[in-house]
Amino acid sequence: MRNKSQSKAIEDNPIGNGLDAFRASFDSICEGAGISSTPNALDKFAQEDLQNIILVLVSALQILPASRLLRANNAAITSDDFDLDSIKSLLKSALASEPDALIWDRAYDAVAESTPPPRPIASSLQQTPWLRNTSSFANSSEHRKYVDDVLKEDLGSMYVGVRHFHDAYFGGVAGLDAPRVNQTHQHRRRPLAQPNKPIQGSTGERKLDIGFVKDMSAGKDSRCRWSQILVPGELKSNPSADKASMAWLDLGRYAREVLVAQNTRRFVLGFTICGSLMRVWAFDRLGGIASEQFDINKDGRQFVSTILGFLWMNEKQLGFDPTIMTANGERFIEVNRNGSTERIIIDEVMQRAPCIAGRATTCWKAHPEGRPEMLLVIKDSWQYPERDEEGELLREATDKGVVNVARYYHHETVQIDGADDDIRNNVRRGLDITQAANYRPERPIRRNNVVSGTSREGRGSTSASRKRSSSQAGAPLPSSKRSCSVSSTMVTSSLPNRVHRRVILRDYGMPIYKASSRSALLAAFERCIEGHESLHKAGFLHRDISVNNLMINEDDDNPSWPSFLIDLDLAIKESREAASGAKGKTGTRAFMAIGALLGEQHSFMHDLESFFWVLFWICIHYDGPDKSRTVSQFDKWNYADMEELAKLKLGTVTKESIFVATMTNNFTAYYNPLIPLLNGLRKIVFPRDKPWEREDDKLYTRLRKILRNDWEAYSQPRAVWETPHRPTIFTIAALVGPRRQFFRMYVCLEPQLSTLVRWLAIDTQRRWDKVIFKKGFDVQDIDKLAEEVVGKILRQLERQYSVGEI
């Protein structure tokens, strides 16, 4: 029942024409489905269509002055267990324009009845929620059944029926408003339909119904690449396919491929035609928005104007970055540095994040004009404006003398048409998505930052824990501090935005998995951990250790660090006392620490665990320098639910026999010798076979020591290589494998012999210790031992294999 104040609020704030847009949307949906537009039509819709109609109504009600009476829960509306029948009376009242009081009563009753009590939301100091998008895939097959679920999260809310969309994106196209088409107008591109032919250039197989390409000679038999597709399109025969689960998602999949293949693209325009109903779309780093729906049979002028616009648009209007210019066959940017304009020549693209919404990081190898010997890296990304600028963090870290972290050269916010290049005001030209037909406003949510009683010690304020003396560094916090409310963070309700930021770095390298040898790989890991420690001591927490953020430089002419960390996009100052307020944080999920997956406050210990997962991943997915493969068992790590992935990782490391079996069955032949090293690292990172329970700064030293011992062992002088006893040494080295230091570089056994290493290693190890570590080694002793061991191998082979198999 309403109280007096509520009744007065309804009376003082009439609905008026506030639901007209909802009724028009309902009429359009009915028309598209071929259903008579009456309240009784509600009984003929499927659940998903009804949910969409309800969301449109709730969104319309929420922006009315009396909306404080409505405690809406959009998440409940879109859930599978929402009772649709309980709200049909509200829909019918709204469609029938019944009295305001009755509409509000039914709205209040329906939504309040369906809204469960709020659940406590775990959060913590300095914490930002983890999000996933398609750029987080590592060594993935990108099978459609996996990609689509993540792509839905990547795109988030796709808003349709955005008013003034056509004016914003097509208004500047020269000649489009002329009363008569100029027949001599130079077309820049042509349409192409190849619905049954996969487009080249994507990881997974993708086909495109129709699109506009920049190759004027392209025909039905041409082999097109995604780098040539300028405007993708999706065709559906049924008008009812104009919804998120069908045409919209299909077009989003194509837009992702276009953005990935074209490394200077800021956004992508596209279109859907379902039956005779058309929408024009724009996909950018916040997601997708679309025009109002129009019928191409009834509004031919709008249709022709749209097609001509696609044909006549210049590159900037199509979404290409005008700050990346071309002259004399060279691409370049210009920056204002130290009071003067400096031209930076782009040599090649290094990395392009495969996503739509998100940071969408792109890196280019570059050099200052006239100084080709000076290697630079240009990094473009789209950041939430609330987040600390990576350029500022890098400049401060460089000034503090941090080692083995990419060094600062320049940073700026990209300017286009004299303004900061952001999504809301520049890319979307100020379009108001709150006027979209399916807009759902975000409500501010207050999250209490609670550290549970079972949380790990040392996770409250990182800066506080760092200030404890060395004798206290491993001590648990007092019991009174183990369970408390740390702070309260208000998640902003303002509309999201992303800003185009550019950072230029002075260090250039290759991803660590391209290391030329095992010893080089391990040395690079050791130095990257040193870089992380240096960063930590300077007061920064990296928070995104992944296979593409660890770099190696093996070029003697390259003055960059021999190995180093990059990407401070998600880094924070450890003294920061509040969350940034940014809408979300992404990461490469395969390398996230177990605690981070479970939502624990991020610690430097989580980053050190991530180093372990990166090395583990490389040993499974690379059979030598840059020879990658996909392993189906681990492909799911890119797509699994966070909690499920945490359980998968926990089950992998908490029992030694399971971990060793996992490595034995999945490590490539090239990295098989690192099995004992990984097991040793596991014991350090997961003490007592479980995740760490207290922060320990000495973990840096222990990890670096075990890595250094291994890579130094691989780097021993190669004088032994030239000895006449090389075959004998090879045999012993292979039997001992990576368990001992001296001969680890010389592992070369046939597959049949390698299967016997596990059976003979223990016995051989005892003999090896006596021979080698007594007073060095004697060749005669090695020959004698080799004769015994090889004899044992041959006898074992005779028992294990038939003559034909050997």
C-alpha cells in the first residue's frame, strides 16, 4: 500500500507522455513479429522478448520524477527464474494508459515482490573488479562456442534506437544531403557478399554475409581478408532476429575481427538487415550502439543515404585514427616533446588486443625520425578516465631508478579535431545513450569493503605491511584486524567513458616465450622478477603479470634492458587509500593467481604466483622459441568461470603427484627438462601444498635463486661439447635430466629412451653424485658408469619393446 507521501509524489509528478516511447517500442516489436499491437499480445511473446519489453518499461519508469517509488532490479528481470506473470499486469496497465496511481501501484508491487534482499558484496582496499573480454585469451582456438559467451560480456549492453545516430555518423559525409546524386562522385570502395566463404585473417573460421571492402576489383570469387573489410553487415530473413542473441551478436563478432585486423581503427561501423528492418551500428571501446530501426521498403531515401554514406565516407569517418599519418611510404605520428614537435616513425605493429570493448592495447615498434638506432615502442590504449595514467606512473618509476621495467619517453592524451579523443564526446559525437530504446540506467551501489575472517594476513593496507620491520614481515596480523570493515567505496553511477591515451617507451623487446634457449628464458624470468621487486620497493604494484607483459632482448645492438616488465595499465601506487572508481579491470585470466580469481585484495604475492603460472603455461604451449600450440585441456582456462578456474588451478598444484603427472603429460618435449624446476617453484609458491597465507618479501629472493641456479647450469662452458666422450655424456645427461646442474644443455634421447628416464633416475642419481660431486669428474669414471647404465637401458628395452618397435 502507498503511504501519504508516496501518494502525494505520484499526484505532484504525473506520468504524462513519459511512457510514449515504451508504447512506440512495443508497437514496433509487435509489427516486426506480425502481431496485433494490443495488451493481449503479451501472451504471444517468448520469454526473452518479454524480458526486453519489461526492461524498456522499467527504464522508462526509472527516469520519471516519481521513480523513487520503484525499487527496480534489472538483474532479476533478466534472470531465468524471474516470474514474468507477476509483471504482466503492470505491462497491460502501462499499455492501456490506465491511471498513474494504478500503474505505480502495480510497478511497486511487481518489482518489490521480485527483488531479493541485497547480498553482501566482497570488496577491498585498492581493489577493482575483474572483468574478462576476448583480449584475455592466451593460446586459444577461439572456438565460437567459447568466444560467444565472453564476447557477450565484452560487448556488455548494446544500446539500440539511439536518437540522432545518423546525423552523428553520416552528417559530415560530403554530398550526402544533395537533392540529386552526383553520378561522377568517386566511390572509395564497393559492397561484397560472400556468405559461404570464410574471410581470411582470423584465428577461428568466420564468414561474413555482406560488407563493404576497399578493394574495388573484389568479386564473388575473391579471397578477402579482414584487413580489407571496412563495413561489415549481417542479414537475417526474419524480422524477429533483430535482437541481442541473434543479429546483434553476429555483427559484433565481425566487428571484433575488423578491429583486430586494422591496427589504426578506433571504431567500426556496420549494419543489420532483418527482413526489411535495418539498423546501423557503431562498435567502439565501450561496446555497441545502433540507430533506430527503419524499414528499407518504406524509407528508401534513408536506405540509399546509408549505403552512399558507406561508399563515400573518408577514413576518419570510418573510424581510422587521423593522428597516424603516412608520407613517402612511411607511417608516423607527431608529438610535442620538450617544447618542440618530434616525428616518430612507425616500423611495424607488435601487438593488437583482440577485443571490442576494453583497453584495446596496440603496440608499434618505432624510432625517432633520423635516428633509426634508437628503438621506441608506441603504445595506444583506451583507459577509464578515473584510472591513474600509465604514462605518469612510468615517468615516476623511471625517475626513481626502477630496474628491468620499460623506461619512460613520452605520454599524451590523443587529440582529434582539437579535443581529447574519448568515446562519449568524440567517437560517439555526444550521443545520449540514455535515450536509447533499451537503455537501462545504472544505479549507484555502495560496497562495503569487508575482509573476511578467513582472509590471509597482511592484506589490509599493503603500504602498512611494507612498513613492518623484517622481523615482523611474516607475522600474522593481530586477531582484531582479521575481520573488519576496512572502508566503503561508492561505485559511480555516471555514464562510462574511455579516453585514448598514448605512451612511448624507450625499451623494445620480444615476448618472453620467444627466448632463443631454455637458459635465456629462465634468465629473463629471473630479471623480470627482479624488476617486479624493484617496482614494489618503489611503491608500485603491477597486477597484470602475463605472458605478453614479460619481455626479452637478446640483440646485442639493442640498448634496452636484457629483459623487463611492460604494461602498467593496471598498476597502482601501493600507498593509495581508495579504489579508483573505474568500472572494471581486465587481465589475462590464465595467469591470474588463485586468490585474485577468488576476489582477494591484490598483493605482490599474487603477482609472484602469476610468474609461476606464466612459466607453467609456456612449457605447455611452446615447443621451442615461438613454436606455439593449443591444448584443449587448458584452452578452457580462457573461458571458465573465475571460481571454476580457481578450483582447476588449486587442483593442479595442491598434490605433487598430480602436478608432476600434469607436467609429464602436457609439457612439450622442448620444455620437458624443466619439470623438476617447476615442481621446485611450486613448493616455494605454494608452501605446504596450498596457497600462501601471509606476505613474505623473501619470496623474491627464493624465486630468483632457484631460477638463477637453473639458467646458470644451462650456460656452463661448452668445452665438453668438443670432447670425444660427447655421446657418453649425452647419455648420462639425459638420464639425470634437469635434476643436476652441469649437463642440462645436452638432453637428446630418442623417445623410447626418454620413457625410461623416470625408472632409472633415482639409481643413476646416487651414482652420479659419487662420480661428479666428489672431486669434479673423471672421464674414465663417467665411461664406466655410462657402460653400466646403457647396459641397463638395453636390457630394459628388450623386456619393454619387441625388436620391431626399437
